[in-house]
Amino acid sequence: MITLSKFERLVMANIAQKPVELPDMGEDGELLGSWALSLSGMNKHEQYAHIQVLLSDLLVAEMDDQDRLQMMTVLTPTIERVIGQLRNDYIYEHQNLTDTQQQSTSEVRSLHFIMVLIYKNIASRAYVELHQSENGNSPLNDNWLKKLVKTVSGNNKDRVAVAIYHMTRLYVKLLLEYALTYQRAPRVIWQQLNFWYLRAIHEGVAYSDIQKTDKRLPEDSIHRQYEQACISSFINAFAYRRQDILNMFKIMPSWTKYVHSTFEPRPELKIFVNLLGNHPPELITPYATVNPYSDEYQCLFFDADPLIEYLLEVRAGKHITADAQSVFEVRLAKMVLLAFDRQSKQDRIDRIGQQGGQLLTGLSAVWHELSGGKELGEVINYQALSDARQPRSLQPPLAKPLPQDTVKITSKTESSVRFNYTKAFKISEDVRESVPDRSFLQVFGLFALRSDNSKNTNPWQLGIAHWVDRYHEDIEVDGRFLGRILMAAGVRLLTSNRRSQEFAYALLIDGDELNKQSTLIVPRYHFNVGDLVLLRIDTKEIQLRLERNLLSTDEIEQYQIVRLTN
């Protein structure tokens, strides 16, 4: 397996070629079809192991690079099929990854790493040969030999373009894989992306339709793939669920036409990337990694205003169609616009005077804390209920609560808060291949916050995350408060209407400055506006009507409530 640290060493090295027997391939790759078929009887991890061995041999085998490209073309569908099987282990996981799931993520990354190495070495050799020919370093002097060199040079330029294209496409896939485990992409990925994109610019192949060079490839370009990588850095992928991240990367290619780039440092352009560095695109601020206007750097500037305008139109419903992707794009547009807005307003907060506090993440943790560790049946005193009303299956069952986290509150008003904290990490064999062993807040995730200096009888304030950013172990959150939590309770429908009347979890929330009425937090998918419900705490019961839906997320719904006269 190729870990990140091993990849960092190999990608900077010139890997020597040597005679290698390739019995599974044949001399011209004629056996690859039957080899791929033989994998079908193996499980996905066994298939991964066989592919890894074959690619390792292909990386160092002494052969013509054109043949190597051809073999990669034949192998890629099989590799992508196995990657898809491995990814299914974790793409639908909403919580922390198990050891088995983490193994699958490592295997997917390893396959991408070694494919990158194959294409990188093809590009490097073709580039050297191309420029040796152009600089007259070739010992060949006869006219017919010069003509041959010219032909070979043309082939090398095409080979450089194709190899860089495949590399860039694979780096975009690696950005996706790191986003799926809520990790920032390693600096080496952006260093290599920037380096090879700049080389493609210098060789005049960055904007060329790659299909004209290789008809087996789609209508695409190195520049367009690089733009996808840059767009992924604009939109804070850490904020989304894994399935949303995957869908986001599927939509991104259609967004590239709304992002324009130039090497001209115009004052209205606020986003740049230093192509000589190892950072993704960043805002032009006093805290940027470099001065983008300095001649010692080669900076590419982005105009993202057309993309923002398009997303505003999407959010307003101007581009709705019947397909599922269109519906998803509307929701995604709202989240991406939040990311752009947050980045445009980013600032360095003075850490002097910051407050300490405690954080609960998710409905389960909040309920557990507010109920004093009780189960729902204990909170509603089920023993005093008739047999017909005693809870049997609670919908949805609450997972094991996550422990409290200590946070530093850097900004706080009556309605909003900003805080940061450090999440525990599980370190694997390669320390830099760490993945979080617990879930953390995502955009629209539920949290409860208690300030260390709070004097309120009800110290826990319930909130929703509007922005989540992560750098290594550190997580920063911008959130909106929903109100103070009064108590944990149980709630059920008063009338069946063909729905269960069993008790469900509920949190009673005090009114805030925007909504003076008390509200009710309940699990999603069980209640509707207009429902008559019974709220129960111990033996006390109150009849309510759900007046208005104030908030709906993947986890909870918030309803404005009115008390009914008994």
C-alpha cells in the first residue's frame, strides 16, 4: 500500500525503469482482458491487492511509455469499478468510520497515488526528451535524423499533455477522497497540481481539447480539470454529508464555465493561487500566504462573480428541472453561497478575552445531557402510563451520544456564535494518514453550547451550524442560536391519522429575540404543521398544536407551538 508519506517521497523522485516480467499483461497488453475477468471471483480487497501489484510493476517496467499509456487506458475501467466497490463501504456513513471502512479509504487513496505516479513519470520523461530535442542536445545531426527528432518531439508534447491531463483528473479525485474523510488535502497534492498546471501553461497545452490529442478521452482540458480542483477549495466541502460531497463533485464540472481566470492582477479579482507554491486558491487579504502582486510569484487570479450570480439564480429556483441533480443543486447552491459569504467576511478574531465553554454535538448528546442520562421511558414516567401508551419502539432511536468537547468562544451575540475546538483523532500506522474517530459538526448540524461564565438557570443554548471549517485537528464553527433549552421531554400525536402515537424525543426551547414563543425540537419525519400533540414530562402533560415549521434539517425539525386549553 502507498501511504501519503511514501507518495510524498516517490512523487519527488525519478523512478528508474528496469526489466520486469508482466505475465498478467502480455507483451502488448493482450492478456489484460482475461486478467480483469479473473478478478470477478474475488472480494474487493483481494481485487485491490492484485491491481496494486500490477500497477506497481507497470510503474517501473522498462517499456515504451506509449505502450504504458495504452495499458493504463485498458486498466482504468477495472480500477474504477473496484474503487467504486471500496467507496461504497463509507460513502453512506453519517458517523465515524470503522476500522474496515478506514481500510477501504486507504486502499482507494493508494490506487489513486500509484496511478498518479505512473502518469507523472510518463510526463517527466516526455518533457525531458522534448526539451532535449528542442535545445539541440541530441547527438543526431543528419537531416533525416533531425526530421525523426522533430516527429518524436511532437509525440512527446502530446504525451506530456495526455499525462498531465490524467494526473490533474486523478488529483481532483484525491481531493474528493480527502473531503469524504473530512480532511484537508495534503500540501503535496496542491504543490503537484500547481506545478504541472503551470508546466502545461508553459507548453501551450493547458487549454487544448485533450480529445484532439487522444480520441479515447472526452472533450475536456487540463485547465478545466484544474478549475474543478480550485472550485472544490472555494466551497468548504467539510461542511457537507459524504453523499452530498460526492454529488457536489459530480456537479462541479458544469460550474467551470462560470469561473474565469487570468494572470492579469486586476483590482476587482479577490481570489488567487500561487502556482509556485503548495496552497490552494485563497482570498487576497493581509494574511494571505504570499503577496500575489509580487513578481517573484506566478499567480493566477479568479473571477468567481459569474459563478455566484449563477448560484443566486439556482437558489431562487430559476434553473429547476425535473431531474434529481437539479433539485440537489438548489440545496447545494444555498450551502455554497454560505461558504462564499463566510469567506468574503473572514477576519482574524482577537483571541484576547475569549470565553471557554462546553459543546454537545447532535440530538443524542443534547438529549442525554438535558435528561440527566435518562432514557425516554424514564423521562415520561412510562410506568404511570397505560399499557397502550407505553413506548415500544422510539422513532428514531438515538445513537450513543458523543462526549462533550471543550471549546473557545471567540464571538457571541444573542443570536449567533463563533467558536473553535480540537477533535480527538485516531492515528493509524502512518501518522499523517489520521482520520477522525468521531463525527464532528457539519453545516446545519445541531449543537448545544454552554459558556463557562453563564449564570443562567438554563445554561445550554441550542444552535445550528452555518459554517464549519477544519484545519488538521482544529475546527471552527459559525452558528445561529435557536434558543435556550428548557427541558427534555416526550411528545406524541393526540390523534392517530394512520401514524404512530408512541412517544418520541423532544426538546422544549425558550423563545429567543427573533421568536418570543417557545418552540419544540423533534426528530424529523414524524410530525407535521397543524398536528395536535401531547407533551409529557414525568406525569405532567400539556396539549399543544404545532403552528409553524421554523427549521428542518436532516436530523431535526423545529416547530412553533401553541398551548391548547384543556
